Amino acid sequence: MLALNNYLILSAILFSIGTIGVLVRRNAIVIFMCIELMLNAVNLTLISFSHYLGSIDGQVFVFFIMTVAAAEAAVGLALMIAFYKNRESIDVEDVNMLKL
Amino acid sequence: METIAIPAINLAPIMPEIILSCIAMLLLLVNVFVPSESKGYLGVLSLVGLVATAASVVSGWGQPVAAFGGAVQLDNFAVFFKLIFICSAALAILISDKYVVREEINHGELYPLILFATVGMMLMACGMDLMVIFLGLEVLSISLYVLAGFNRGSLKSNEAGLKYFLLGAFSTGFLLYGMALTYGATGSTKIGNIAGFVATNPQVATNSLFVVGMLLIAVGFSFKTAAAPFHMWTPDVYEGAPTPITAFMSAGPKAAAFAAFIRVMIVAFPTLKHDWTDLLWILAVLTMTVGNIIALSQDNIKRMLAYSSIAHAGYALVGFTACNPEGVAGILFYMLSYTFMNIGAFAVIVLIGKKGEANGNVQDFAGLGQKRPLLAAILCVFLFSLAGIPPTAGFVGKFYLFSAAIKSGYIWLAIIGVLNSAASVYYYLRVMVYMYFKPSEEDFDWVGMTPAIAVCLLLCVATTLVLGVVPGTVLELAQKAVQF
Amino acid sequence: MLGAYLPILVLVVIACLFGLGSVVFSSLIGQKKPSKVKLQPYECGCEPVGTARERFSIKFYLIAMLFILFDIEAVFLYPWAVLFKRLGTFGLIEMGVFIVILFVGYVYVWKKGALEWE
């Protein structure tokens, strides 16, 4: 079997890819996908710890993160649609009315 | 097949959350089943619900009870914070009544969303399990994303919602990763068990998983409390969101983030105290300074108050850095007074504003002192309190926070705090100068006071002054609330 | 260490062979009677008009989002179903409360008209 470390390193890499994606990408939907990647990296961490520690808590946590992420996605995409309707773009460069 | 023994379920500690969730769901259904143009009755119903919840919260004072295997704990600390949240929700509902009609966003969903946000905040304050804290935070955040973008037709509100959503979800990612690593290092998500594990295995303090986990949790909460350098979202979101929602966001959710932050740090990470107080020292200084300096150059009053709210988070962080009972009691007191003084100031902004969030600049307050002397005087009370000038609640709060810092030996931190506080007087006074010494360029398009806003202003002025003149009782309660 | 994954590798190989085999054998030994309908990309009644990069109506988004919201909640039903007998009446009541809360959301969505196509 693979050791705990391998899973932790994999999820750390996924988390970093997500973080970098959020910082460098300009499309709101892509940014949101990167955030989802971060959350799934967290899920992987929790699952591997749960398996390693023999404690069920981590898996329960993952269930909650999954459902919350779905609710967040619904709200986030709705906000993007509202923005798109008024602005005809979801490029974060255009999210600039409030900048000084 | 044997049945699983179900432990005794004690619903009493989460009764406030249950009551408020039921009321919010009821309002959601009433909103779609009762066709009515005016949604004011929903506001009245939600206020009734908040009063019932407050009654249920108060009954938990003085007798800490844990439930759900220690995942939830209703102690004085939670009770005090829950009352702050309920006050902020009630005041926000009082000022939104007029605003939603003016901006033509009179959708009934506003009220259930505010109530759901309050449920989330209350869960954060009484959560003793990282899972419960996370769920509370998300119930709060998801409601707030919608509320920030509530004015669908306004591009500014769309932007505020979208920005808040993207940055909020981003910070949640950090918080969760921190929680996952802490769970991995200690084997539990319950903060009581984490503390127990650390006490019996002191070597875990050098475990990099544990330390990184603590740091990421601190970063996540710093985002939520809008502490510099994680404050970038605040001004944009506060400026773009509907004014009553901005008022709500600056008071309740900020206090909720502090409640969870304080509990997690003090209960779960006592062994790393020296590390995180050093970190908080830097955060506090940065937050106060950045907030105040940028606020100096703001013309839009909502934006100015946004930066001022960053600075106020910095003052609260001073008390947190001190990390003694006085400091935490100071935060409790300060958050309570900040709720009243800040929402009061926003109530005046709602009154002055015109459709489409126009009239939101400092210059638009010119001549208010002559035209509406009473309203101007009321705004002055709030501004004095925000600036920390006696005899107002803001002064007492700051005094206790800074003296707690001195007591813990953070002399320089207290000096920086006082200097910052002095600098902040400039931009609050600037509004007063406009009100009293500049002639108004145009006539006030006076839409008139509504009973709801009048009640809100009255409550806010009274509380700000009473807490400033006779703070004794409330301070005593705050000190009794410092127990985890 | 990686030996544990050998069965999965075998399964992947068999699956690939099976897929390839079916296509190759049917093209080698099957009869060929091409007709216009059969040669269309989708044989199931959808007429392929216009480009595939067409924009979807926003209505699809709403339905999809509602589906995901209610669908993901089912994740809580699985562990409950597995332990249904051992959790007894208590579990049943708890799940009832959960479903009622979901139902409130459903009624709201329904009355709000989000499920109407037009």
C-alpha cells in the first residue's frame, strides 16, 4: 500500500495548483474551479488521515464539505449569471467598478 | 444485529438555533404563499423570531452545558456573542425596511437570509468542534454572498457579491486545509480533544503538520475578520453591497469570526500561544495602520466606514494579542458597542442616501447640521464613538483593550493603537466639518424618517451613550463571559 | 507496494481489449446497410442542427443547479441506509427531520416557479 505521505504530498500539490490557479487565472468560472480543486485536495487529506488514524471523523467532515461545496457552487454561479447579465463578461478584469 | 446505542440528546444548548431556523423556514414559505406587495410584515415576524431566540439564548447564561458529545457548548462566552449577533440582525432588519423600498429590491427573501446568517453565526460562537464551526461559517457565508449581491439590477451589488464569493470561498479553502492538517496531527476535530491530545503529547508542538495547520486556520479566520493583509475584499464588498447589509456584515459576521477565532486559538492551541500572539501582534499593527491610513483619503462614506471597520478589527486584535481575560472581555465589550455605533452610523447613511446608492459621499453631508440638526447630532454621537472620544462606548472599549495590552506587557502595541486612534479622528471629524461648516450645494431630497429607522437610531444612540457613561454592568457581564 | 494495484491494471487491460474487440469484430463480420438516419451522429431522435458550440438557454442552468443541490443531499442517505436497522427509530426520526427541511426548500422552489419551463 502507499504510505500516508504519498497522499499528503499529492493533496498538497493539488491544493497548490488550486491556489496558484486562483491567483493567476482571470475568468471567474475558472477561478471557481480552482477553488473547488482546493476543497477536493482538502477532502483527500481528510480521507487519508481518516484511514491512517482509523477514525471516522475525517470522512464525516468530507461529506459536509461536499454538500457545502455544492451549495456554494449554486450561489456562486447564480452570482456570476447576475453579473454577466449586467456586464456581458465574467472576466475578473471587468470586475472593476469598485476599484479606485 | 445489535442496535447502536444512541447517547442522550440534549437539544437545550442549540434551542436558539432551532427556533431561529424554524422561523426562517416559516418566513420563506409565508413569502411565497401569501401574495402581498409589501413585505414589511416579514420584517415584523423576523423581529419577533429574533426576540424569541434572544429569550432562549439568555436562559443559557451562567450554566455552561455541552451537548452532542462535546461538539457544541453553550457557555457565557457563546451567550454574549449570540446576543451581539441577534442585536446586529435586528438592527439591520430595522434599517432595511425603508431601503429595500427605495432601491426597489423589496424581495421577501431578505429576511430569511438574514436569519439564516444569524443561525450560522450562533453556531460559530458555540461550536466546540471544527466541523460545527465550519458549518456555521458556511451557513453564514452563503447567506452573505446572496445578501451582498441582493440588488440584482445594480452592477455594483453584483460585483460585491461576486468578489465576496470568490474571496470568501478561497479563504474557506485555507481554513479547511488548516483544519484537516490539525485533525491529522491530533486525531480529532473536537477542539477539546485537540487540547487534551496536545497536553499529553507536548512533542506535537514541533510537528510541522500541527504548526502549519494552526497557521492556515489563523489565515482563514484573518480573512473573515478582515485583518490586514487579508482585508482586500472588505472595501469593495462593503461599498457595493446594499447599505443595510453592509451595516450587518460589519457588525455581526465580524464578531462571529472573532468568536470562533478566539475559541479555537485559546482552547485548541494553548501550547503554541507564544507563536500565535507574535503573529497576532503583527496582524494587529498592520490592520490598524492600513485601515486608518487608507480611510483618511476616502470620499465615499461607505468605503470610508469599510476601512474604518478594518481598523476596528485591528483594535479588537490588540485585545486578542494580549490574550488575558481582560483582553477577551474587552473584545466582547468592543464588539457589542461597535455593533450599535456602526449600524447607527449606517442608519443615517440610509436616510441621507438616494435611489441607486447616490448621495454616498462625504460632500453630500454638507449642510446637514443646519437642515436636520437632530439627525446631525445623532450622527456625531456615532462618529465620536467610532473615533473613541469620551463619553461614548467606543472610548470605554478602546480603553479596556489597550489597558489589557499594557497589562500583558505589550506597551508598544498599546502606543501604536492610541496613535492610530488619534489619526482616525481626522476622517471622522471631516464628516462633522462638512455637516456643520460647509453650506449644502443642493436641497436634501428628504424622504422622511420611518418608525423602524427611528427605533433603530434611538436604540443605537441610547446604547452608545449608556455603555459610554455607565459601562460597569456590561463590562462585568463581559468578564463573566470569559470562560471556555 | 504498487503490487496491490495489479488487479486494477488487469481490469483496465481487459476493458480496453473488450471495447476494441467489439468494434473491430462488428466491423469485420457484421452486415452493413447504411441509411441516412443511421449515419447521423445521434441516433436517438435529436436532430443535429447548427454547431455543437451553441449556447444553452439559462433555464437549463436553473434546473441543473436545483438538481445538484437536491442530488448531493442524498449523500447523507447512504450511510443512514447502510445502518438503517441498527439506528432504529431514532435514525428514522432524524432522517425525517432532514427530509422535511429539504422539502421546505423544494416547496419554496416550486411555488417560486423555478420548476416551470416557460
